[in-house]
Amino acid sequence: QDVWRLTHEVLGPRSLPFLEWFYTMGWGAAFFFSAAAVPLFARPRLVGTFFSAMFATWLIGGCLLAYCFSAAGPVFAHLFDPALGTRFAPMRALFVHDFGNGPVSQTQQYLASAVQSRVVVKGGGISAMPSMHVGAAAIYVIASRRSIWLVPAILFWVVIFVGSGYFGYHYWVDGIVGSTLAWLCWKGVEACWTSLSAEPPAAIALPA
């Protein structure tokens, strides 16, 4: 069945404050924290791999694939397809009842209004495929292998993945594709680093 029904049946409304904080404030805090902590504490090669893979994931997933596979998440489906609008109408009604005017509700209203705008709006894209929220969280998991941050990173990924369906921003396939893309970008960057490190240094011509 639809993942929003599954998550709400299993977790219920009591999980709303926890998931809402992690999906909005927590995700943003993790994004900025990692941007500062990785250069300060990681090895140079890991720093290069982390940022290159993160940028590649956003460039390929957030730009290229978002255009090639444009898709409206369940909470925005009614803006494009009346049949899907009817299918997800109970979800939107539930959100109005449970969410109030929190950060998720405000974000969804902002994105829905941005769809109708004929000018570029900061952060105004709604394409669900792939999920960059989940893709970025997957980068944290990959980067934290063989460190004390692995378990927290996995738990963070799980919360963001579940929240993406709970709040109706994504279908879970979007998160799976986003995570797979993050892994492929990481492996591609690692291969480039390995290739570069294997090349002999260029000869330096010294003056006589």
C-alpha cells in the first residue's frame, strides 16, 4: 500500500514531532555540521572524496535526473494529476489535522506555491525522483565506515528515509534511487582518486 499509510499506521501521530525535527532542522544541521567537521578532522583523501561525491550526487541527482524523471511526490500529486489527487486526498486531510503550521506544513505550502510561479524560486523544485534528502544521508553512512559515526549515520538515514514517505514528499523508490546514486558517485570518485594516486609525478625541469 502507499507508504504514507504504512508509516502512519505503524508510527502514528506521536512520531510527528521527532520525525519533523529530524527531516527539517536535523537534516539541515547535519548537512552544515558535516561540511565543517569533515575538513577539520578527516584525512585529506576522505575530505576530497566526501565533497566530490556529495557534489556529484547533487549535480546528477538533483539536476540531471530530476529533469529526466520529473515526478511530483504524493503531497503534490494533485497539482498535476486529478486521479492521483483523489488517491492522496486523505493524506492531505490528515496532514491539515495533524501538522498544524509546523516547518513541514510551511515547506509544503511554499513549494506548492512555487510550482505556480513563472520565475525561479529559491529551493522551489518539487521533483521527487531521486530523493536528495536521502541521498545526502547515504553519503554520511558511506563516509562514516570504520568509524564511531557509522551507527548514528545509519540511524539518521533510516529516519530520513522513513520521514520522506511519512510526510508525503517522496515515494520510497525515490530514496532507494537517491542512495544508490550516492554510492555510485562515491565509488566513481574513489576510482578517480586511485587512478590519480597511481600516476607517477610529473618530472620537474630545474634550471641549470
